[in-house]
Amino acid sequence: MKNLFAATYAPMKDDWSINPGMVGPYADFLKRNKLSGVFINGSTGDFVSLTTNERTELLEAWADHKSNGLYLINHVGSNSLKEAEILAASSVGRADAVAAIAPFYFKPSNIQQLIDYCKSIALKAKDLPFYYYHLPVLTGVNFPMLTFAEKAKEQIPNFAGIKFTENNLVEFQKMSLGHPDLDIFFGVDEAFYSSLGLLASGWVGSTYNHLSPLFYKIKEEFDKGNLQKAAQLQSFVVKFVETLSSYGSFNGSGKSFMKKLGVDCGPSRYPHPTLKDSEIKNAFETFENIGLSEYFSS
């Protein structure tokens, strides 16, 4: 399977400072589990809770481990266009590509404003591919991506595609068919199975950190035509997300659960929870009882 990317957590020490020393073991873990690349400093990585310097520190740490073959996409989006431009410029020579989410406090009122924002960022890293990060459920910015892509191709020289994180398979299919020259990454892990026949260029998500063997198995069964089996396996993903989300939020719980897999990413920043060891143990027992634990990354 091509292009399975982990949306990575931000490793932290017990005092909530960045822990760059954990990035090496984290990168090795992902490569061992057959991930193609990483999407750093994104929503999973709590970018809104990090300073510009911290995001740069994480970029530098991941760049130091690019030799392991992981393709590195650095998310640089921000409510501050100036900050996003600084982060994009700092990606040159370190990342393989950059991405940016829409500003979500003062929002663009039309597609052209969004393209202007993206272009200003993309040109600060003009030799790197630029991806727009479409996440309307959190940003409240939801323009037709088919139209956005048409205009972006005309106005942004290094526009390479979209990280499409919206549970809207009809629109995703329109994008995949309408722009075969672009990389259209699917970003809703719980609907992975449903996306397999829709010409995705790849997949970017949080649960690929934990469950990459499961996703490879889903794809294997899908390719064999065992659709019922593939759908049953996909239900494990939904159960995994729902179980960890029940502790307060998936971002914090998912980060804590990495400790059970041998990658201690440390605590989560407010408002995401940091699970107690007893809670991690209880969650793992739930997954053992339903037969999910055999599909964990290791």
C-alpha cells in the first residue's frame, strides 16, 4: 500500500517542554511499522498549543532522522500569516513538503482570500511541494475543494495537493477524479475502508501511529474482494477511537496510549487529558477482549 503517513504527536517531558530526544525512537518505530512518512506539527501534534520555536524545534528533530526514509511533511499553518511564513521558510532544507490549514479565528470569507493566504505561505518554501490542509469541522472554513484546487493550480506554483480531512466521500471522490495530477490524501481514519476505491493518493491520520498492521490487513482483504472481512476489521478502528475518546479526547488519550506501544510521548497540554497508567491498562484490556490487540504497531 502506498503513502500511509502518521500524523505525529509532539513528544514532551514531564514538565510539558518538548522532548526532541524521543523523536529518534519514534521515527524508528514508525519506519519499522512500514509507514511511508510523517505529518508533523498538525492537529494530532497539538500545533495550536505550541510556540513557533517549539514547532521549529520539532521540525529540526524530525529532520535529523530523515535518513530512515520517512517522507517529512511539516504543517506550518497558523492564525498568524507572519508566523506561518516563518515556519514555511524554516522548512526549507529540512522538510520534504509543507502544509497549511486555513486560519480559523478570523476566517477567509471567500476562496480567493484562502488562496492568497496559502500562496503567501507556499512562496516562502517555493522549492517544496505545498499542501492545503482541509479540516472544516475544526476551522469552520469549508469552500468547495474542487474549485479551490482549480484556482490554486493556476496561482500557486508549488501547489501539490490537499490533505482532505472531511468525512464526505462524495466530495473526496470528485477531488480524486477531477484532479488526478494532484496528491489527494484522505484524513478520516474511521472511514479508511470506504476510501479505498476512491483513488486516494495516500492516507494521513493519527491512528496509523498505533494500528498500521490493521490498516494493511484491511487493504489486503479489500484487494482480495473479502469486503465483509475488511469492513469488520475497519470496525476495530472505530472502536479504538471511541474507547480512547471516552477518556476526554482522542488527541490526549491516543498520545498517552503510545506509551503502551513502547513510544512514550509524555503528557498532553491543556485541554487534552493525559491518561493514568491504570486507564491505559483498562483501555488495552478492552482492546484485548475484542481481538484488536494483535493488530497494534510494535
